[in-house]
Amino acid sequence: MPAGGPGETSTRTTCPYCGVGCGVIATLADDGGLSVRGDPDHPANYGRLCSKGSALAETIDLDGRLLYPEIAGRRAGWDEALELMARKFSETIAEHGPDAVAFYVSGQILTEDYYVANKLMKGFIGSANIDTNSRLCMASSVAGHRRAFGADTVPGVYEDLEQADLVILTGSNLAWCHPVLYQRLAAAKAARPEMKVVVIDPRRTMTCDIADMHLAVRPDGDVALFNGLLVHLAHSQAVNAEFIGDHTNGFADALAAARANEADISSLTGLSDGEIEDFYGVFEATDKVVTCYSQGVNQSSSGTDKVNAIINCHLATGRIGRPGMGPFSLTGQPNAMGGREVGGLANMLAAHMEIEKPEHRERVQRFWNAPVIADKPGLKAVDMFKAVADGRIKALWIMGTNPVVSMPDADAVADAIRNCPFVVVSDIMHDTDTTQYAHVLLPAAGWGEKDGTVTNSERRISRQRPFLAHPGEARPDWRIICDVAMRMGFGEAFAFQSPAEIFAEHAALSAFENEGERDFDIGDYAGISGPAYDALQPFQWPAPVRGTPLWPAGHLPFKGGDYGVIEVRHQSQTLKDEKGGPYHLIYPLEGEMAGRAEGGNFRFFADGRFYHPDRKARFIAVQSAVTERVNTAYPLVLNTGRIRDQWHTMTRTAKSARLSAHLAEPFAEINPADAEALGIADATLVRVASLHGKVVVRALITARQPRGSVFVPMHWTDQFASNGRVDALVPSVTDPTSGQPALKHVAVSVEPYEVRSYGFAVSADRPLPDGADYFAFARVGHGFRMECAFAEAPESWETWCRRTWRLPDDLEALAYFDRETGDSRIAFFDGERLVLAFYVARRPVAVSRTWAVAQLGATHGEARRRIAVMAGRPGADQPDIGAIVCSCFSVGINQIAAAIDGGCGSVDAIGAALKAGTNCGSCRSEIREILDACHRKHQVQAAE
């Protein structure tokens, strides 16, 4: 790992956000200052980072950290907390059976943490009631893979996006949710303009900036679209009859099911005949096709069928396993894949073994030397919390996740946890919407303190290395789990002294009695030492014991030639198979960590061999029906998802001022025609309601949103907004195969939220806004900003401000009130320092937010500067940069517009002038929109 400069220590680690798995170099100075940059040698990102990754150094402070164990709200020692947990779990099991205990874990814990949690629950407690928030992200992909391939195998690699001639992004806002992959794709398209990109999404997202075709498919119309494509391909030259006959089963049944709705594709998808024909034509004509999909596919009551409808089209054309082609599941969390590898889902065993198979259960039990083994699948996430609610689960351990915000029917989940007899929560933050219900609260190590591995979307295992000491009494999750297991009487099996020892056991299990039967095999690392683990470089699985075939004996690749899989080299000679092609094995070179092909990318299924018993893939017959959920009471479709600069429930990203600068409060995207019909004006407040709950958010009126639907982001919690937990609206409807909830298709109503007064504030200290009917606040450079609203104004705004910000009575206020408009302005200064500026109006407050925020760090000794604060806008000598567009470099819309007026005629020119869009690139599509709007404005002015 790099040493850093004088007085610095640099550590190679991995970003803790999305499933891209970017390498990060964290540099710690002797004075404690931290900087991060992308690792130029990591094959996932080659030095690129998104806005969230770039801001990692801003999220590691101890503000709000949980530093000590607590029992019933009081500080406790570790021994007391662990003994209580072991006793409560053991007593619950003895009285009610092992299924009365459950673990709910997270795609953000490390593989080593996942492994010991799964081992404890399934092999020693004897229940499979361990599930993960990855159930909310990727369970449908897992189920689809298993149905089609016989294993949860991701065939392709990131290079495929760059090598393809057609990339289809379906249910994936790649520009905002996987920005580094988006930039790799955008760069490839810029280098090869003939490459085509198709985006399939009800919304016109920022990803459409590079799209040659945007198909605004109706919610859950994906199966119909790809079923129609299968029918089209069956009548075309693109169908690969040889591949279908030699390497698959079920084609006729899948085609018959697809033909059942052949005449209804347009109505089922909401697309025109012309759009459908164009899409089918470009797919047919292009050999090298990659279809990437993410939450828009998975988070559906038909998510597994969507996955298989996509895979069916790739199997029908044989476009799988070779460079630049194949279906590609993009995982949402940093270690969702690692969790799948160790059996972190309730319906899986470790090392991709199947809990339904007695021989797999016996094998794992024997390897672990476990007293019992779970003999049936456990409760998936939604059903798990229903079991907590009805009393079947009486002891619950939640690790590294916030289900009171992220689960569907979130209010019911909160009630269930509140009433559970015994709840343990391990987290890095003291105050989350979930920690408040914990009987035992445990301080876990966070990013920069953790030590272990994660696996990204292309099956690449990378190290997360520590470079910070554990704060307070925080401990790594694996250590906490092992300490509990030992106190429950399972000491010998959990006597791990380091994550390296856990990883070695995990690797050994992956190879145990495998012999090419299972896809997941990293047996070459079974004997890894501590130093080798510390030095571990990113590698892709499979990585079997040296000299072990990647296929069962006698089953070499069906053709010669390199399809992107690893070739065996013995010194300088490439070994050949019986047909003259390169022999596909892992073969030793030299040294403990030998056996990898330098920089090799392994693609599964190039040989046409899969993991069903007959080694053939399965076409899955899927139905094209689209469920109508809207009705007269709830006439709009709610779609939930992520935004560019926030992550999950904001426990980390909300600490960064620049990540909150782009979108600082919860909002609802509404089509202009819908807004007009509903009487909703831009920037006013709206109430979005379903049968299950309601939220109050800001209206963002945009033509990017199709008519009849509304988009609300998933991130806001009760810690940052008065009523923004959108998953409280989502019913617990799940995919019948995967158990993944339908978070993208919810029937809702939207109406104006009537208030008498709107407010906006910037303050040095965090507010406690009692009495506001709506509020949302965010961290800024020198304090906080807050939006608020009131059904009835308080008697005195000054009194309300003093109470909300706990201001001393002797702090002088400067106030202004306009009787005609009802506008009020009040500011408090401590000497030359602005403590609080509060603006009130009958309509959404017209104040330059970015400029007002900057005043917290300015000096205000002169009267004119104080008057400018009261006015809410800068004077001539203080230019207003406008709303932030580029978070990485804090570039505002007014700066971009000025650069355009100054002659910058392209996104690249603006980047050269202002740096905007030159780091993570996530804002480039927004810059292009501003550029186009300015050009249109200039054209209109010229015509006049």
C-alpha cells in the first residue's frame, strides 16, 4: 500500500457506498487531517470517484457517533451487554425454539461479519432467520439467476459495458446511482460514437443524457417488453438455434408464454409501435449487447420474472459470457454480493449452496462441525418483521441498517420493533429512527476503522482496510458476533482472532467438496496468512485451488479461443486444450498469492455450461400481465429511489455539507400537467398519501416525470425532516419468488399541503423546530440550513427563533416586517458573526439559498452587509453563484450561465472554465440541460 508523503500515511481501501466497489486511497496526515482520492490502479474505477466517494473524508467525524454500549438507555460495559444478549437469545431459544430469534443484517457490513453471523444463526442456533437489507435490492436478481443458470452467477464484467456495441440500461439510473460505471460507459461512447445506448425507464432520468433511445415504459411493463423481444428474435436471424439446442432447456415453453400477449405489447408497455420496432430492430442487429438492470427491475412484485425475461433474450441469441455481451445485474450496496456468497439471505446457505438440498446442508454442517443446521429457508425481510409484529420472533438483532426508514410499510415495522420483547441494534450512529427502540445498543466500527473484504457487482473481492483507530469502545461486527457466540457456548467454532482467519475459513468452505460443481470457489485463499491477507489485491472469483479445473473433469470448454476467461500459463507457455484452444484453469506461478492471471477478467458461461444438474441453462416461461394498482382515491403511481449525492438513510452522507447542497430536502417530482390539474405550484408543499401512510414534501415540477406518476426519494428520515419517510407509504407487496418488495409501483394521491407561512433559515447551530408543521434541515459549511412551514404563525417570530435555536436572551436581533406582503426577516449577530438568519413569507421564500448559506462564514461588521443579509440577496460586490449543480467543486447555476454567456458552448468548455463536471461527472447531464436552455433563450431573443 502507498506510504504517502512526509508526515502522511496512505491506505488502499474500498468505498463503502454502491456496488461498483471503487478503490480509494485514504491519506491520513500526522495532524489527523484526512484526504481521499480514487485509486488509479483499482480495476473497478481506475481513479474515478463519484461525489459521495469524493466526500468520504467529510463523513468520519464523531458527531453523533455511538461510542459505548447502552442497555435500556444507560451506558454499560461490553461484558454486561454481551452477557445479557447471550442469556436472552439462549433463553428465547430454549423456551420458544430457534425460530423465535432473528438477525437482520446489511449489505454494508463486511464479508467476514456476514460469514460469522450466518454461521451462528444457521449452524449453531439452528434457524435460517437471518436476512439482509440486500433483500430490498437484489433478491429478484438472485432468484432469476438461480432459475436460469442453476446458481447466483453474474456472468459479465465491467469491461463488457465498454466493449459492447449496444448497452441497454433498464430500471437503472446509472448516472446517479452508479456514477463511475456511467462515466466509463460515457467515455466508451465518446470514443466510439457508433455505440448505442438505450434507457428503459418510466422517468427521463439524467442517464438519458447519453441515450440514443429512451423508452418510457409503464410501471412493470418490462416483462411484456422483453417477452415481445423474445418473440421478435425467434423470427429473426439473431436467434442462435445451435446454442439453444446444445446448452439450454425450455425455449418452446418460454416462447409460447411470450406469444400469449404478442398483440398487446404496446398497451402493456405504454410504448408506441414505432418505439417497440426500433428497439427490437437494434437488439436484433447488434451482436455485442449488454443489458444492465438494477432496482427498477428488481424492486417489483414481478421482479424475478423481469430478470428472467431479460436473460431469456440473451440465451436465445447466445449473447452471454463473451466480451461485450450478456445480462448484467448492478448491485446497489457495497457488499450485497459478499453477503450472497456467505448465505446472508434467509433462503441460501454459505458458498452458494442451497438450503433446500439435504446434501448441501449436511456438507456445511460437517464442515462447520455444527451441532445443528437450519433445515428450511428462514423468513425473508418483509415476513420477518411481520413475525416480529405477531410475536413469533421474540429476540431480534439488527446490524448496520435502519429498517424503520427503509422497509416497506415502515410505520408497521416501527411498531413491530417497538413491541418486540428483546431488540439489539449495532450501529455507528447513536440516533437513528431504529436505534431508539433498542434494548441493547452496540457501537460498531465504521468505514476507515473496519478490516475485511467486500465484493462488487463484477464478482471482484477487494479489501476494506483500517486507517483510523476505533473511537470510544466501538468494535468490529465480526468481533461482537463471535463474542456473543462464545458466551452462548459455541466458543471453539468462533475463536477467530482476526478477519484474515474468517476469510480463510470462508475460502476453504467455498472449495470444500466442490470440484467444479458450484460457481463460487475461492479455495486458492483457504490457507491465506495474515500478511498475505493484509496485502491482498483485488481479484475476481472464481479462484479455485491452483490446478483445479473451473469445470468438472472431462468438461473442457466447448470451443477453443479466449472468451474473456482466464487462460492458464505455465511460465511463458500457454497450455492448450484438446481442441487447440487455451486451457481454462487456475495454475500456479510462484509465491503464496500466485495463481491469478494478471489483470484477468473472468466471464462465466462462455463454454455454454451452466450449473443445473444437466449443465444446461433454463429458459423461464414468464407472463406479461401488468397489475393496475391506481384507483379513484389513489390515482397516481409512486416511484421511490435514490438521488445523486445521498446514500440510503443519510447516516453518513448527511454529515457532508457539499453532499446536501444539491438537493437539501425531500421532494416529489410531478409532471406539469398533473401539477396544474391538482392545483400545485412549483416549490410549494404537497401531501403524498397511500392507504398506509403519508409524507409532506416539496413539489418539484418537471417534464422529466411522466404524467400519472410521482417520484419521491428514499433517503429522508425523522432525523432530518418532519415527515419524509416515504417507505411508510409502501405496502408490503412482494415478489412471490424472491420476497423482494415492490418499492417502485405504489398507488398514491397528491394534494397541496396548505400552510399560512413558509420559512427558510441559516444558522450556526442545529435547530429543534418545535411548532413547525413542516421542516427539513441539512448541514452546511458553517452550520445548518432549514426549510419550514406553518399552518398558523406563532405570536412572535423572534420568540420562536430563540426557542428553536436556544439563543441567549441578551443576543440582539435585527428584524424587518412588511405588513402588505407578510414577509418577515430576522437576524441575530454575535459581534461580526451571523448566528441565525430567518426569512418568512406567505409563499415559498424567495431567498438565494447558496448565498445565504455562505453568510454563516462571512464577517458582518459593516451595516451594508447586515442589510444584505436581511434582504436575502447579495449586493453588487457579492456575486450569487446560484443553486449548486456540481457538488464536487461547489459550482452554481449562475456561474454556469455566466460561463455560457461568456462563450462556453459545450459541457467540456464549461468544465475547462469552472471544473464543473470534471470529477465524478454526475452533473454533466444537468450542465447540458442548462446549456440547452440558455441556447434556446438566446435563439428566442435573437428572433425577437
